[in-house]
Amino acid sequence: METEKQKIQKIMWPQWIAANGVTLLLMQVGMMSAWSSPYVAYLTSPKSHIPMTMNEASWVVSLLNLGRLIGAFFGAVSVNYFGSKTTIFITCIPYALCWLFMIVANRVEWLYVSRFLGGIAFGKTYSCFSLYLSEIADPSIRGATVVLGISMTGIGIGLLTMCIMGAYLSIGIASGISFAHCFIVMVIFLWLPESPHHLIKIRAEEKARASIRWYHRDCDVESELHSLKKFIEMNRSTSVVNVIKEFRVPHIGKALVLVTVLYMYGQMCGMNNVVFYMETILRSAQVTVLEPAVVVIIVSGIGIVSSLFSMMLIDKFGRRVLLVISSVTVAISLICLGTDFQLLDADYDPVDLQVLPIFSVVLFQVAVFMGIFSIPNTVLGEIFPPHVKCMASCITSITAGLFAFISTSTYQPLINLLTEKYVFYVYSLLLITAVPFAIFCIPETKGKSLQQIQEELKKG
């Protein structure tokens, strides 16, 4: 048994190196997402070295999601022509340029370009990382490698890292550290071999053998190569046009609508706005018992714990129950946040209300990452047949980016028009509608095989 364990460890470690490289890549997503929380608060203050209005700050925040739309499309194209590993390496280039432009920024236009490039990298990341892991990881650890990054282990640590840097470091120094981190990711993926799937697809069999030998070590290389060639030849005839036509099939089209609506709720509930503007929101709520930057650090750390907690609950209670609980809890947190601003407008003493906004953002972070953030990604991987999953991922990534852009670009204009309390009330009202949608429309996929899920969708 000990010999067998050693053999398994010997086979698996190259795949874990690749998985940890992907986790480092997803840390870039977390750092990019959290950047606006500390630094928008600074850039809109009198101490800023780049004078900026709140409307300009709104564009700095929103351009990340506009770039994400473009990145999702080009990421899917790049995976098809260059392979998933090479696409990850290419994705690091706009990340690096983003941080470089932030280092040299002395006008708001530099920040516009920087965030737009960061958004392109953001979208490309979601188009390639899970595909790369599915191609190189053994089935026994494939799920764990994806969870390592997407369940906030990668993204969450990136969020926390940027919040800590934002509290104590200037934009230039924090961007320099982020650039160095991005350079490490580039070196890792320059060194790693391309996935054997892509090498077989382009008929580079010798390189494919070397790739299989590197990632899987003691496996039967020729047998693995033969299996992959057979699998790829079976799917080679499925053109992009034919895959798109598959969405006319009722149960596949229904699955696309369901997942798109799930992503819509995730983006339009104010998730991005509360995360991107958290420090600004706490300052507007006149929180002084703790420095708002410190509260953001604490909340980001809680987000990591709650997302790992979600991993244990999702297979115990199911996707539908967890989505309902998450939606209701997020709605309650937003109502509490809106109530705090309403009480401030009624001239209540801010000192007596400080617990309410802190409690609201903590509850929001726990609830969002327990369900609304993780469940759409989970359902996306379960609800589609294998031959359309890649295209479905591309389409939903683009629509998620579109909803995120609409949400973040309208946030500041809505604040100016309605004030904070009514904006948060509107978000909570939207989340309440997710409850009947989850109960009556979302199929429960807990403990079911892909074939069972497809059969139920066809019957529905």
C-alpha cells in the first residue's frame, strides 16, 4: 500500500504544479477585482495624485467588465487555435500591461486603458483555465484542481492580498508587486508543456507523447495517446456552426436560458458594486469604530472561509436549497445596508449605527460566496452535454460580462439619482425574485449523473 501511495504521488505532482499555476493566475482575477475598493476611495479624495470625480471613478470600475466581454470571445478563439496552456500564457500579457500602466499613471486616461486591458485578461481567464485543467488533470483530482482556484482559494487570496496592499501601500508599489506576481505566472506557463489534447489536434504526435509523459509520468503513453486521438477524431467533425445549432434543441436551449439567468442574478444583485466600492460605502456610512480599509480586509478573509464552507454544503443540501438561502440572505444584508443609509438621512447619530453597515457587508460577503457566486459555475459544468459545454461556457461568460458591465456602469448614476438606500433596496427586491426562480425552474443536480440530468431536462 505504501508503494502504491508513493506511485500515485509521483504521478500526480506535475498536475498539481499546473493546478497551482492556475491558482496563481486566478489570484490576478482577485487582485484586479479588489483593486477598486481601496484605491477608488483614495483617488476620489482630496489627497489623490490623480484628480478624479465619482463619475470618472465609475468608468474606471466599469471598464473592467467592458473588457471582459471582449476577452471572453477572444479567449475562446485563442483556445481553439493556440491551445489552452498557450492561451493562459497570452492572457498574462494584458494583466502585465494593466499593472504597468497603473505604475506610470498620472492621468485618469491611463487608468481607463489599464482597467480595460485587465478586463480583457479577466474574460480570457474564464475562457481557458477550466478547459486546461480538464485536459491535463487525472479524473480523480480534476474537480479538486478546479475548486482550488474557483472556490476562492485563488480568487479569495487575491482579493485579500489587494485589500491589505490597498490599506498600506501606494498604487505604484501595489501595482509593482502585482506585476511581479504576474511575471511569475508567465514564467510557469512558458515552462509547462501544452496540453496533449491540443497537440494531437494539430497532429504534433511527438510533442503530444512528451506532454502525456510529463503530466502523467508512469502511464502507458501509447495507450493514452490512442485514446485521446480516438476521442478528438470523434469530435473533430463537430464544427462551431453545428455546435451553435445544437442550442435549438429544446432542453439544451432551456439549459442555456437557466444558466444565463443565474449569472444575471449573480451580477445584477450588486455583488460587483459592493465588492468594488466597499471601502467607499463604509466611508459614506460614516464607519469610524474601525478603519474602513481594515473592515474590508476582515470581510475579504471571511469570504474565503464562507466559500470553502459552501464546498461542504453544496453536495449536502443541493444547489436549489443553497441558492434560495443565499438569495434570501443577500437580500436581507442589502435591506440592512439600505436601512442604515435611511437612518443616517433621518439624522440618527452615526456612532450608534456603525454596527449595522459592518454587519451588512459581512453578511453580504458570506451569503454571496456561499451560493450566488459558486452555484452558476457548478450548474454550468453539470447541465450541458459535453459537446456544447465549451460553447456554452463562452456564451455565458460573455453574457455575465455584459450584466456585470450594466450593473457597475449604472451604480454611480443610480446613487446620484436615487441615493444609496433606494439602490440597495432595488438590489434586494431583484434578489427576492430569484427565490421562486430557484424553486420552480432550476433542476436539482445533486448526486445525479450527466445522463440523468439530461433525461430530466428532456422530460421538462
